[in-house]
Amino acid sequence: MAWVFSKKIAKRFGLERDVSNMNIKTSRRNALKVGTLAALSFGAYRSFAGPNDGSVSLRQSTLLSDAFEDGKYVLPKLPYDYNALEPLYEQRTLKIHHQKHHAGYVKGLNRTLEKLSQANQTRDYSSIKALSRALAFHGSGHILHCLFWHSMKPGGSKVPDELSDAMKRDFGSVSAARMQFAAAAKAVEASGWAIFAYEPIGGKLLVLQAEKHQNLSIWGVVPLMVCDVWEHAYYLQYANDRGAWVDNFMKLANWEFAQKRLSSARSKV
């Protein structure tokens, strides 16, 4: 299948000189991998677009304001202290998860973009397959972790009324939505994520799984809340008991954050 970068995406990645004359062809599998980064970025874009021209401003968003600075992706601060989620999510595990693993995706994303820039300068695309995979992997990892930190709050939160109404409409009940999200998180094959998302074409809430960070998503969905079920997210505290981690994540779930994301996404459709 063939797909084309938009001018805004092309400009962000230094490809604006090429896309006017070139379609970037890729396999269906690679399109899904790279597409997830585009979809997740599109979700953030729609949620934080400017009121007049639709341009995105990361500095103006409450979620990604400190995830990108001076032309580089950076590790954002957590919205709470490292010990704030204990005992459900202990300080040691959270600190390693944030400072080591999330930081690793940020480093990998910046390194990949530098290599892509060099490829564009030299017109040597012999490594484009590996670089495209790395871009989707590290970029999606960075974005999902930014969402993940905000998907929890000390003590969790109640489901706001607007979100509750949408969950009842699309899942039958709030309980069913919560149970499907938890079940999806527990059943992700190998390492990955559960994603509570808004699909803007049908205006529906969906629960998706993502293997690794970038596989099995749907173009254009807006992630509202996510649960990390990579082993590094919970193994130090929960060992191989992913189910116990997910059950306790649900007690920390920040549904108010999901509601804000949903309201913002709906307003930009």
C-alpha cells in the first residue's frame, strides 16, 4: 500500500523537500507500525490544536508541554511525587520506569530523528526500514508514557458524568467499560498496552490493545487513558502477576483526565 506524509508531518521530520514528488511505499505491516505513531500524534494534535488555524503548540498543552523543548524530545516531569501512588505502585518501580525506561525511549527517538536527518542530507535511504521501525517504536513509546503518567492519580478518580454517559452508550455500562479495559490489559500478548480511546469518525469510545508500543492500533483514534503492561512497568513489585498490577492500576485510574481528553477531542472534530 502507498501513503503520503502530510506537509506538516513532513516539515516536522525534515522531509518537506521530498514529499511533493514522492510517495513513500511500505508494506501493510510497516504501515500499521508507523501509522500508530501518526495516529497517536494525530490524537494529541487534535486534542491540543490552536483555536484559529489548527496548528499544534506543544508548549500550550497541559499534557505535552514539557515533552518537547528546543527542537528535542525530553523526559517530562511526573504530575505527582514518586511516592504518591504507594502502596499500589511503589516509588522504586515508578522511579526506574520513568527515569530509565521512558528516558530510553526519548533518547532513542532523538537518535533516530538525527539519523533520518542525515539520511535526508546524504540521500542514503539504505537503512530506512530499520529507521522507520525505530521511529514508530520510540516515538509511540514516548507518547504513550506521557499519557500513562497522567492516566493515574493518587487515590484514583470517579468517572465524570459526560464520560459515564458515553461509556454506557458504547459499552452498555460503566462497569462493562472498566472490565473490558482491564481484561484487554491483562490479555495483551507479550509486552504492550491497553488503550482507552475515542474514534472520531463514529464518535465512539473503544478499548484497544497495542503490542510493543506501535502495533494493532487504528488510524486517527485519540487515546484517552492507557495502562502499561510491559514487564518493566510492574515486575519489581508484582513479579509475573500482571493481573494484580492491572487490578491496582484500575484503583489509580484517572477518569477525570480521560474526560478532559474526550471533551477536547470532541470539540476538535
